[in-house]
Amino acid sequence: MCKSIIRQFVIPLLAALLFLPLATVRSAQALTCQVNPNKVDINLSYHGATLTVTGENTAGDELIIRIGNAAGETHYKYMGKAGGFFWMKKGDVGFKNVPGVYLLYTSRDIEHLLDPAGQQANLIGYEALKAAAEMETASDELNGNEARWKEEFIRFKEHQNLYAIHSGTITRQHGAASDTYQAEVAWPYQAAPGTYTVEAMAVRNGQVVERSQVEFTVGRTGVVAWLSNLAFNRPAVYGIMAVVVAIIAGFAVGMVFRKGGGAH
Amino acid sequence: MYMYLPIALASVNYLLVIGLGLGVGLLSGLFGVGGGFLMTPLLMMIGIPPTIAAATDANQIVAASASGTYAHWRLGNVDFKMGLYLLVGGFVGGAVGVQIIKFLSATGGADFLIKMTYVVMLGLVGTFMFFESLNALRKAKNPAHVAAAAAKSAAPVEKKQGFFASLPLQTYFVKSGVTHSALVPIALGTFVGILAAIMGVGGGFLMVPVMIYMLRMPMHVVVGTSLFQIMFTCMEVTFLQCTSNKTVDFLLAILLLLGSVFGAQIGTILGKKLHGDQLKILLAILVLAVTAKIVLELVMEPSMMLAMKGGH
């Protein structure tokens, strides 16, 4: 009877007490995330940027890093045949609940990390994006084929370098108590100025168990900011400047060469 | 190596863009024709949206034509009276063309119109130049033809103006030595102004033959007067594109200008050393190749089935 009590309750209790500190240590190892630089300047020589995402994670966890901005609405023209011969922009199509930028970096293929339900719940992968997206158009031609046009939307975004999935690109180093990770992010110059979020997710046994996020900003500076503001906020001044500079340049070259420039 | 263009929202290799300007400027100097009709399609090929490419090219042409006008003005080769009439038409045409682009940008048809205008105009000019040069080369090989052509050119030309002579507001243009109704250059200027806005070109490749064959102006006055008119038309188009469509990328225009200015000078020097008709036929082939490229883009299924709204 006594032996039975010891086997059934005391040993498990002791075992639990023995491993409790370890379990506590494991849950205390919060996932961290940093991005460097945390401010990207769009200047004259801008051609995108390289961002380094680093952090610590619980040893053995798989990782997903998602970089993007809040889901919103975006509108395009869709291509179709006019008169059965020429391809041209035919009508409008909008997509709701889609991020402007969606870059995914993972430690393994997504299929090996999360099941379809998990991908959808955490908005991981293109299938999850397509499931969350809503298409809006007045065209009967498109309405009957929503899946195909959502696929076209993803292709278009990939073509613009604004959507990308890089599987197995997170490098990890195993430490005594925890792991460290690093991902090199090729930030596309096509991404609009704004605030973006880097979100790191730790995956254990097919579940996202921890999250950590950090923000960074992309903004115009110097001549690019000045010209952009002038062109859109004071277009008359911008127009006069463009004309005057071109005339001065043309006459200056004419005076230098005395024989005239390119004719029209 | 890269420069970010704040209006085109593109990062381009600036050496490539300067090289494009240099190449087109070289052709301009070499063949004595404008580079605008080649520059806009080339800019589209490197990823600049069509509406930005066309508007920015107009800005670049302001500088190129100002340079040319200055030189011709010093030589006394500008008919200011004719130029002003052409200009009145050019201003009206430019304003109409910009509004057409604005309306079509909203409906998504601007890119299609720009491409179709290029196909028609380049196709016509390229074909005409090709066969004219081919005939000239054939005749050059036949001495009998050369003698006949010389006799024909020596004979006095009977000026039959028919319909033009019946129009009101007839006026004498001293510099050109011709009499026309003021309505003729105004109408022609309007037509070229519309093309300038839609295609982002000066229209010289149309204006020069019109002045020679329809207005019967002497050759030495034609180029200077055409450049004078084009300079003002493109100034207006540039300003209106800035205020109405916000499609002029000033930095892109500067890069193109840097190349085209020097290219034109190199082309002028090279042109003096090469045979004219052979050069013309080469240019015709180039023009037709650009036309074929645009036609293929229109008839082949695009790789992307979605496009940005408004062309940029």
C-alpha cells in the first residue's frame, strides 16, 4: 500500500519538483528581436537596403520572421484584350486586407513548421494571404475567377519585390542556455516610405509559442524629400524650376559649343 | 551607380540612363533628326512608367531645343513670325494633349494611347524613310537617274498651294519668303502640340517635313524655326505635366540631358564623315525595330496581368 502510494504520487511529485526549475528557465527565455538599422533613408543613391534581424530564442525552437506593414486596401488595373487583339488595361480590381509589403524568412520550409490551419491563423505563406484577401471588382470576367486573380496579385507583388518567401534562410547558433539567430533581409527600394514591423515567431511542435516584434521606418531625406514635396505640394514651382533649369542648361551648352545641340 | 528617382519611384543605374541620353543624342546629331521618338520607348524598356517617360522626355527636349535654337538664332536662321504662329497652335495642342492624357490616365487608357500613337507615327516615318533612302541608294548607283534628278531640281518650282491659298488671313513671312494663311501654321502647330504631349516628343520629325513640303520654307530656316517652336511647346507641356499629372521626373531629365548634349555633339562630328543615305536607312531600320517592339508588347500576352493605376 505504502509502496504503491510512493510509486503513484511521491515519485512523480519529486520528478516534477526536480524538472520544474528547468521548465521555468525554458519559459523565461523570451524570444527577442532587433533590426539594424531601424531607420532606412531614401536618399539619392538609394537602391534598397540590407537589414539585419537578430535575436535570441529558446534552444531547439524553429523560427519565422515576418516583415511588413498593416493590412490594407490596394487597387490596380487588370489587363485584358481590347477588340480581341490588343492587350491593354481594361478595368479596376481591388484587394482588401492585404499588406503592402510581405517578406517572410524561416528556418525551415513553412510546410514543415505549421500545418495549413496554423499558417492561416498566423498569416504565414501565400495560401494564408490569399485566404485572408478579399477581391473587389465590377467585372464579371474577374468575379468568376477569384482564385486566379488573387494568384495574379501575389505574382505582381513578387514581381515588384514587395512579396517574397525565403525558406531556410535564418542562421542559428546554439548556445548553452539559448540559441541566437540572424537573418539578412534584402529590403526592396520599391517599398513605399512608412513604418514597418519585424515580427519574430518561435515555433515548437507545430505551434507558434512565442512572438517578439520591433518596428523600423523608411523615409525620404535630402534632395529626394525636397523634390518629392515640391512636385506634389507645389507643382507650379516644380514645373517652373524644371523648365528654367532645362533652358539654362540648353543655352549654356549652346554657348559652349556654338554649333547647337541635338535637333528635333 | 544607382540613383533614386523621386517621381518615377524607381532606382536606376545612372550610367545606363546617361548612356541612353548619349546614344539618342548621338543619333540626333548623326542623323539630324530628333531623339524624342526613340528616348521615350527606351525609357519604357528600362522600367520607367510610360506617362513619366513621355513627360520627362519633353522636359529634356526643352534643353536640347534651347541649345539648337540659340545656335540657329545666331546664324539668323529662325523665322520668328512663322514660329509664333506655330507656337499659338502648339500651346493649344499641348494643353489638349495633356488633358487627353489626364482623362485616359484615370480610365487606364493612357499607356495604350501612347503606345498606339508611337506605333502609327514611328511606323509611318520609319517606312517612308526606309523606302526613300533605298530609292536614293539605287539612284546613286545609276548615273542616268542622277543627271535626271539634277535637271529636275534645277527647274523652277511652280508653287501650287490650292486649298491653302483660298484660306483667309493670308500673310507674308519675310524670313521664309512665303505667303500663307495664319490658320495653316496654327493648325499644324496644334497637331504637333497634341503629339508632343502624348508622345513626349518635340515633333520635329513631323514638323520638318511639313515645313519643307507643305509650307515650302527654305531648308536653312526650317530647322531653326522648328527648334524655336518645339522649345516653347515642350516648355508648356513640361509645365502642364508637372501641374496636372505630376509626371515629370526632374532628376531623370537631368541625367538624360547630361548624355544627350554630348552625344549630339559627337554625332554631329561623326555624321560629317559618313554617307547620308546609308545613315538614313540605318535610322529607318532602328525606328522600325522600335515600332516592332511596341507592336509585340501590344499583341503578346503580358507577363503581368495587373498594372498600377494611372501609369505610375
